[in-house]
Amino acid sequence: MRTLITGGTLVGPLGAAPTDVLVDGETVAALLAPPAALGASARGAAGGGPAASGAGRPAVDADRVIDATGKYVIPGGVDVHTHMELPFGGTAASDTFATGSAAAAWGGTTTIVDFAVQRTGEVVEEGLAAWHAKAEGQCAIDYGFHMIMGGVDEAALKAMDSLVAHEGVTSFKLFMAYPGVFFSDDGQILRAMQRAADSGATIMMHAENGLAIDVLVAQALARGDTDPIHHGLTRPSALEGEATHRASVLAQVAGNPPLYFVHLSASEALGVVSAARAAGRNVFAETCPQYLYLSLEEHLGAPGFEGAKYVASPPLRTNTAPHADDLWRGLRTDDLAVVSTDHCPFCLKEQKELGRGDFSKIPNGIGTVEHRIDLIYQGVVTGKISLQRWVETCATTPARMFGLYPRKGVIAPGSDADIVVYDPNATTTISAATHHMNLDHSAWEGFEIAGKVDTVLSRGSVVVSGGQFSGRAGHGRYVPRGLSQYLR
Ligand SMILES: [Zn+2]
């Protein structure tokens, strides 16, 4: 099957230009100058040659033509931070790999990297096998895994090497938060970082000082402060900044493995990352749409139990300090390299409700996997980031950061034909009534989006077109990953 995507503007990290894309089977076969451009240059050329006949490009033989006139043609989104079916707080994230990956496709994301989990006392390889079992045959788009390390001991350290060498899992997430669940102490973190420095693996860090936070949480509950907003007030941004700094120092002592801060939310933390990067260190960070658009006061502090929808960690930050502005600046300067979602949806009914009367029992997470491309495109519309930077932060850089490039993250000959046709002239209104995530509310309810995902191809197959989903569970394959391509 050969597919020609014609008439669109191809956007990549190097720029935007009118380009046709020929897909053959599952991969990109060629990038072609559009017939009109060829014709024009031929007419302008003195003398001409066989190719400059004035008739434009030779006809391209294709079984299917997708008209992208007036639209952007971008590489499919790569969301490197999702938690499908994650067990948390006595329940599990409400999207399965089937529903969550389909919702991702609807939103123009064609690869997810989810987190397999080893809890304290469990065996790493068994955790990875359990996540493979959940995802296999279920995904509408391609997927990979990071490994959450909930217990760094000798066996886990050995497993890190084996996962890098044999399983295509090259990144390991550690938690400075959640004592008793995922928490690693500084000694465990140092040992894992040393191991990563040897193997080239990436350490992903949830940087919040969980021991201090637990004290503040207990004090708040003892005072009777039980509403959702206290989730945010007991996790101050200073404790994200502190943990970010501590992790950065530990990585330096450990020999500078690639260190990637997940869901960076606070100016203090960004300052640490900027300084480390200015010093030439292997330090990187992502942020998520919720920290760019939502706030502690307006959302987490919404009346009644409404704020429960916005409980995630790190929490939404105050709008009385310039956190969000700083994050947008970080995206421009590349101190924030990636936008991911930390997609971890919990329904209000029977899930978020577990924390009525005790904010500490509200399952942590916001569902965004369907909306990332749209939400970050709004930064282009408002002039905060360039068109290229949109593609870079949502597709190209995450692919390179986690060893998926150039198979993913770029439209180039030989790359997987994961392609989104994006219509900048259409509009979308986000609502739980129309989204495709398995979630009974939306943190983005009523958000007006300038732009719309028009057509989505996953490895050459059309999975979304004309408002219809034509993908299927099981089309998506596991993608083993190489090392980060940003190693110094
Ligand atoms: Zn997460």
C-alpha cells in the first residue's frame, strides 16, 4: 500500500516547507517537492532539463492520496510519560492500554512510553513482564516501557544492566517522593545513578522531598485541613527545588549519567536544571500541559470537591508566582526539552471520591494523553513557542531522548510512517462528553483549541480520519529502545 500525503506543509525541527510525503507500507519512502513548486521552478529555469519540463513532477503512483492542503504534516507525537492501568492508592488508573492508546491516537500521539513498575520488595523482571502482559495485543499505537524502580538493591541493580542490554528498556525512574510506596533514599539513588553512568541508561527522577511532604500532610490533616487544595499547599515548590538540586548533585557525584527530571512544575526546579545545563551536564527535563495552563488557586482550589480533578504530583502551582511563564521560557530555551502528559486518569466516581474528607487519599493524576498536541499548539498560536519547537518538544526530542529516533519523531525516508495531518484552521472544544479517554470528567473541560488533529497514521495505517477511528487494539507493537541520543 502506497499513500501520498499531498499539498501540506511539512514541519520538522529544522523548519517548515511545502512537501509531499510518500509512504510505502509501514515506512516513509520519500519526501517530494510538491508538483506546483516544481512547475514554478521549471518555468523560471533557463534552458531546463529532462526534469524541468514545466509539467512538474512525474506522476507518483499511490493507492491512496491524502489531501493536506492548508494543513501541517508533522511527525506523530511521542508521549514518554503515561501510566495506563497504574495501581495507585487502592485503585488503578482508569485507562487501559486499549482505551488510553486509542485516545492518544485521537490526539495525534502515535507512540507512548509507559512505566512498568517494580514495587519495594518485588523483582524488576517480574514487574516488566506484568506490564508487557497488560499491553500486549491491546495498543492502537506503538509503545515502549521505562522501568520504575521501587527498591534499589543488588538484584535490581543487576536487572538494570540486563534490561538495557536485552529488553530495550534504557531508562529507570526513581522517586524522592511517596515514602513506603516508591521512595528511594539518597544512597539507593546514588547506587542506581552509578550503575546508569556505567551502562549509559537514563535516570528519570520524580523530584519532591517526600519525607518532608508527609510531615506537612499529617499536620494539615491534624488541623482539619482536608480539602483538595491542601494537596498543593503541603507540597510546596521549594521542596521540588530542593529535591531537584539534591538529585542533580548526586548525579554529578555518581559520574554524570543522563538525568531527566519528569513533570517539572516549579521555577525553583527549573533554575537548578538551567544551571546544570549551563555547566554542560547531562541534565534534562520535561514539563506537562497542566503546569503550563492550570493553577493551584483556580483549579485545585475550586469549590467543594471539584479540586480533586486536579490532584496530581507535583501539584498545580500558584498563579501568584511566575511558574508557568518560566516553564514556557524553559520550553523556548530548551532547558525544558520535552512536553509529556504524565497521563494518569482517575474517575471522580469511586476513584477520586476515595479522598472526600481527606485530600491525601485522592488518587494522584490527571488525564491528558489525548490533548497534548492540541494544548502545546496553543503556544504556537499565542506566540510563546515556534512551530518547529512544538514538533520538537512533542515528538522529535522525546524520540531522541529515549532512543527511538529516527524510527520515531521525524518524517524522513526510512522512518516509521507515524504522521499527523493537523488543521490549523479548524477548532476543537475539549469536553468529557466528546473525549475518548476512559474518564468521567476532563481537567480541560471547555478549553477552546485553535487547531485540530485531522488525520493520523500509525506505521502507514490510517487510524484517525474524518472524525472516525479506524485503528485497532493490537496494531501497536512494543518498540525496544536504545540509549539516549543526547549523551555527551
Ligand atoms: Zn508519572
